[in-house]
Amino acid sequence: MLYDLLIAPFAEFGFLRRALVGCLALSVAAPPLGVFLMLRRMSLTADVLAHGILPGVAAGFILAGLSVTAMSLGGLAAGLLVTLGAGAISRATGGREDSALAALYLLALALGVTMVSASAGSVELTHLLFGSVLGVDDPALFMMAGVSTVTLLALSLAWRPLVLECFDPSFAAAEGARGGAWHLLFMALVVLNVLAAFQALGTMMAVGLMMLPAVAGRHWARQVGGMAYAASLIAILASVTGILASYHLDVPTGPAVVLSAGAGWVISVLAGPVDGVLARFRRHRHLTG
């Protein structure tokens, strides 16, 4: 029974194995970035970038069809343009960067949807917006693995400066930590991971495996490293659970993975030892008892 439930689907179907490997690659690299976004109070930035890549992805699709290379290059260009454009606008006008990001992502989303709708149809638009985990091919899988590897290597170099920027940016500036350069590197990594996740989850849900486990991870650890480990573990469990639920219940795989990550967040909010509902309730009873 357990074999049929947990192992047989992956042993029998190659597309399920590719979907699993791709989601596991995303689960290792994306959640630590989500932890830093959460600590920087930039949790919605990843969602903004997920929408911001759509015009570039649409342009790649119009030029080359469902080509991973063309859509990835177009999405990367569009994501970097939105990120750098928001920073340039905020510096030129003295406004907040998040306001510029919001304006640019709304324009990008509308432009991307218009481009795909005008040149293709509802089926292609649905594929770009919501992805197809079970349709992950070898080029997409190699890209996910490559992005994951690059992200982990970059984080191994940038970990200390990023942590310092999160908790004491003034001290980091005084020590000459080059916060602006590390911030640009960090945002580039976010764009790359959103782009890799888009291949499986689409632009609308690409942030799911990045942010939901990260927000859940804060309820299991107090240190940044512990949060990152917890977030990645929750993402891995959500990937496996979501793919199996999709197979056995015949539901879309991308939403099933994101819903599994959401279930992990709910469990963490309720039962997590760090500021979880039950932990706070027990502490309150102990103090008042």
C-alpha cells in the first residue's frame, strides 16, 4: 500500500520523476532567498518580479514557441529591466522603490497578457500563467538545476553581507560592505529563481515555493540559517506531497504543490515552536497560571 501510494508513481512515470527533480531543485535554492526577502520586508517583491518577467517570456514565446531558451532569455531581460528600472526611478525621483516596482509590474503584467492573447490563445496563456509541472522537459530541468547551483554558490559568498544588511545596514555601510552591489546580486538571484520556477509553476504561482516555506520557516527557528534550513525542508515536503496529490487526486500539479506549501505554513503558524499559536498560548497560560 505504501509503495503504491508513495513510490510507484515515480517508478512508473518518467515525467513525474522530472517534475520531482525540478521541484526539489527549486526547493533547495528558492526558500533561502524567500527568507531574506521576508527579513527585508520585501515579501511581495518576488511576486512583483514573477509578473514582471511575463512580457519577456511572451516575446520569447512569440518568436520561438515553447522554447525554454528563448522564453528564459526574454524573461531574464524583462525581470532585470523591471528591477533595475525601479531602482533607477526611485533614485531619480526620490520616491520609494516598492512604489516604482508596483507600477512597473502592473504595466508588465498587462503588456504580457496582451502580447500572448493577441498572438496565441487561451491555452498558451494558461500555460504561461500557471505552468505545467508535468510538462517539464530536459532543457527546463537542466535550467532549474543550473539556477539552483548558481544560487547556492552565490549565497555561500553573499551570506554574511546579506545577513548584516538585514539586521544592521548602518554598520554594514560603515564597514564598507558594498550593500548596493550585494543587493543587486540578491535581486538578480531572485529573478533567476522566479524564472526557473516559472517553467513548472507559471508566472502566477512561481513565488509559491519561494515565499510560503520561507514564511513558515520563521516559526521553527530564530537564527537565519535555521530559518533557511526549515524553509527548504518544508518546500521539499510540499513538492513531494503536491506531486503525489496531483497524481492520486487528478488535480493540477502546480497548484497542488503551492497548496501543499500553504498547508505547511498553516501547520507552522499553529504548531511552530517560535511564535506559533499553540506555543504562545502555552506560554501565556504559564505566565498567568
